[in-house]
Amino acid sequence: MMFDLFKRMARAPAFDAAGLGVEAIARPIASGCALPASSVGVAVDRAGHTRRISAGGRINLLEGESGWCFHPGPYGCDLLPFAAAPEIGLRLHFAIDSPDPRVSQQRFDLFLASEGAGELLLADFSARVEDALQRELAQGNLDLPPCTTLDEWNAFRAGLNQLLYTRFGVTVDDCVPVDLRASRDFAQELRTRAIHGADEPFLGTAPATPPVLQPSGQKQPFDPAVADARALRRLFLELPCLMCRVRQAALPSGQALFRQQQSLLQRFDLVCLAASTMPSLALAAPGQPLAMDQQLRRARNSVEAAAALDEAWALLARFELAEDQGLEALFDEADRIVANLEQASHERKLVAPQEAA
């Protein structure tokens, strides 16, 4: 037995931690590998449940589990809050949040389980943060006006901090305005946007979700099967967690708002059921292939639902900051987002789009 133990230890694969904590935030790790002293392990099972392994420990994965190793940081990046003004930037310093004993699953661990697909580079993660920030500013949910006063800046910082904590499970250490004119090649950025914009499929009125953890600067062509699988995995894993957070965050004082909350949770529950019972992308019926144009439509419906899911996480951040007098407007916004989730989920299940009357 002792010799067998030594043999298993000798066969344990080595983990390449080069760049982790600098240009890479997380990368997959094999069972049997020892975690670097400054890094944390995450084991993810097939159902998306996660468990953490402390720094310096050894990854021992159970059957059906996959492993991740991440460095908590801190990290720094420059963000463009307004796509139309690339000279205006924010310099962000953040770290992955320490475990919260009040929750059964850490938010960053859920992010890896639902959206992880290979190495997570700092540049790719920063692009996701930038996308979430630009969406909230464009929709008026965050406000960063010219000549921002101290009170306006503090309000913006509070909203940004809560957004990144709720959406990604990271804590903002510092955020300051910066002038990016000397550090950005705007001509190259415009060329990149033109190329990527030409490749992007039409997704209706919902914003397109960014490519999932692709190498920085390399945007893959739209693959219906990959996009559909990734979006449905996100819906399946994240919607139940989102429901729990909504139930905990919103505590309406009036009976009418309480009924709105209950109705909202019931509708979320039905969307969760729809996500877990989606038909195969490639089949119209058992043994009957679905036409490629309809597969593409279904994949777009899934991506639209994932975009609504991003909006739901951002709304949850505002719920957790709101006081009683601001809840009514937030419930109205929640009704719109859930309606988009319901519509996209319904359209995803259809074999062909319904004919207009």
C-alpha cells in the first residue's frame, strides 16, 4: 500500500503556474496537482456545484469533476466606460472576493463553472467587466457625467462596486479616471470593431453576449452549437442562484410589492424549468433533423436569453443597494427583463417561428 501511494504521488502531473496572477487569472488544473502557495482551487461537478480547495493543497477530483486554479490577485486594468469616447478611461484595481460564509456557492466559482472554457486571461476578463460597465452606463443605471462632483463619483463607485461583486464575485480596491489618449491606437481599435461587427450575427434588440473566454483579441466566428450550449449552460446554472439572491435581497415593505416579488420568483422558476428542458439544437423531433437556418435561429434565441441574464445580474446589484422607496421602479425593470427571458426561452423551443396573424 505504501509503495502504491508513492507511485501515485510520483505520477501526479505538474501544474504550470507561469503567468498566473499576472496575465492569467485562472486556468484548468488536473487531478493530483499541487496548488501553488498563493492560488486557490475550485472543483466543479457536472451539475455545476463547486467546492474550494485551499491554497497549497492538492487537487483530488471526484468522478465527473473538473478542476480550476485561480490567483485572487490583485489585478489592474484600464476600462472604457463610453465606447464613443475612447480617450476617457477608468483604471481599475480589483481582487477575487474571499469566501462568503453566508452562501453555499461563491460567485466567482459560479462564474468559472458556468462560463469557463479554458484559460481565463486578465484581458478577456477585463473585456467582460468593460462590457457590463458600458451596458449599465448606456441604460442609465449608472451615471458618470462630465465634471463629476464628489457625491456623483461616490454614487458611481458604489454602483460599480456592487455590480462587479454581484456579476463576477470580485471586489474593487481602487478606481480612478485616466486619460488613455497616449496609450491607445484608436485607428486599430476602429479597424477591429469594423471587422468584428461584420462577423457578428444579427441578434434582434438584445445586446450580443461577448465570446466566452477566448484568447485576447481573437474573436471566433459565430458557431450555433457552441453558442447555444454555452448560453443554455449559463441559464441552467445561474438562474437558480439568481433566484435565491433576489429572494434574499428584495424585502418589500408593502403588500403590493411583496406580491410582485412572489410573482417575479414564480416566473423565474418557470424560466429555470424551460432552461432545463430545452430540446436538442439539431432536432425538430426525435430522429428528425432541424434545418440549419432554424438551428441558427435557436442559437440566437439562447444568446438573447443569456444577454437578458446579464441584465438580471446587474439589476440584482441595484436591488441590493436600493432602499424601500426605490424598489417599485426596480420591480418594473425586473418585469421587463423576465419577460425577455420568457420570450427568448419560448422562441428557443419552437421548431419554426410562429407566423404573424
